[in-house]
Amino acid sequence: MPWQLNDLADQDGRTVVITGGNSGIGFEAAKALADKKVRVIIACRDANKANAACEQILAGNADASIEAVSLDLSSLQSVHACAEEINERCKRLDVLINNAGVMGIPRRETEDGFEMQIGTNHFGHFVLTQQLFPILRAAPGSRVVTVSSLAHQLGFINFLNLHGRMFYDPWMAYGQSKLANLLFTYELDRRCRTAGVDMLAIACHPGVSSTNLGYASPRMLGSPLGETLVQLYSSMVAQSAAAGALPTLYAGFAPEACGGDYIGPDGLGEMRGNPHKVSSSFMSRSETIARQLWQVTEEATKAQFSI
């Protein structure tokens, strides 16, 4: 039988952190989990948007346990400050959902000098996970869920041009960052199993879902035509953000989900449908590339992630 939100039992007493939980599939996941009695912490760059999201969830469920914390994934200083605050608030963390991201944008650099897409989507989440690892270990059966994309199949980890300084294509850079999400997930799960850590690392993707993420690229390029095409494509193909959040919820809470799984929609081309286990690219399963990326990330971020 297809897995639906009704299959998610109440999770009373569990704590979840969701990056980018103020909008899109992150917000829908936060809302669904709050309704299931989860203590939800939204980590978001814009405090006003985070507070507005919390108020919206509370308006629909006055008993919801929902709170916000400031997080800018493009700033390692902000990542460290966010993790410090979460560590102060929580003695244990049951699920970390690495959801936030940027997509297909013109070349920008983070304040630490990384290309913006891999800096935000991969490096920022790598450091956040590393900083929260002690409280994740304190929760038996904890999970780290990282949201990748169908676009990972376009990705190639170019260690000589990781930050797009020699040449840059916004969609190749996005694919690289989403491939990095998968390589990180699989390597994290392998290292946890080797060390005997009771934690699962699982990846997922939302298929093609209607969110604001797709509009960022044409807006930054100043292309009204691009915005119109995105809107047209979404109206024809995309599923709702709530449906797009189901793979995230399945990865985070379904008992049958296993470490190293990749969860996505079961429909044609994995664009929409019910969550189930899907396959990822051959390159995403390379242990050699994963180990090298792990080492490069540690060196770049100065975050020693020992398990």
C-alpha cells in the first residue's frame, strides 16, 4: 500500500530540526510533524519568515510545539552559532532534516569564499550535522535526512573546479551540490555503521514540487519570461509542496526506511507520487569520491567530523 501521511504515528516526545522549514516542502514537513506531536525547530535565515511560519502552524494547531532559530547556511559563523543554540536547547535530537538550499542561481560566493550552491547545500549542512552530532548520538535510533534532487544525475564532482572559478554553469553547479548531498549521506551512513553508532543517514528528493525555489534563478537573472516558464511548467507537471514533503517524512520516520536509502516519488520519472525507495546515479555510490569529498569538505570548513 502507498505510504501516506496518515501512516505516520504520533511522535510525542521527539525533537526535529528542519533547515529551511519556513517555506515549501520544509514548511509542509514542519507542519505535519507539529501535528504529530513532534517538537519542531525551524532553522531559517530570515527571522521574520521563521516567526511567521511558526505563527501560521500555531494558528492551525494551538498545541503545536514549534520554535525557530537563526541559520544562514552560507555563513559558517552562522552555522556554528545556530548549532550552539540548538545544543543549548536540546539534550538530544531525534531527527535532523537538511532541507534548505539554493538552486540554479548565477555565480555567487559565500562569506567563506565557497561557490554559493555547494557552499549552502553541502558545506553548510555538513558542518551543521557535525556540530549537532553529539546530541544526535544521544538519541537512540536518530536519523539525518538530507534532501537531494533529481538534478544530482546531472552532477559531477569536479575537485579542480569545485567552486566554479575556472568555468561556471548554474545548473551543473546545482547538480554537483545535490550529488554532494548523496555522497555525504552514503558516507555518513557507512561511517556510522562501521563505528557501531545507532543512527541512520537517509537521502530523499521531492520529485517536481511547486515551491518558491524554482523562481530564484529567473528572478536573480531578471527574466520575467523565465518566471513565466517556471510557472507554466509547475502548473503542468509539479505536485503540491505537501506531496513533495512526503519523501522527507518517510525518510525521517517510516520504520521500514534503512540507512543509506534514497527515497523519492514512485510516479513516472520520479516526478510525483508516493514515497518509496529509488535508485541514485552510479557516481553517487562511489566510495572513493565520497571519501575524497569528505576530506576536502573537512579541510575547507575546518570541521573535523570524526565518528
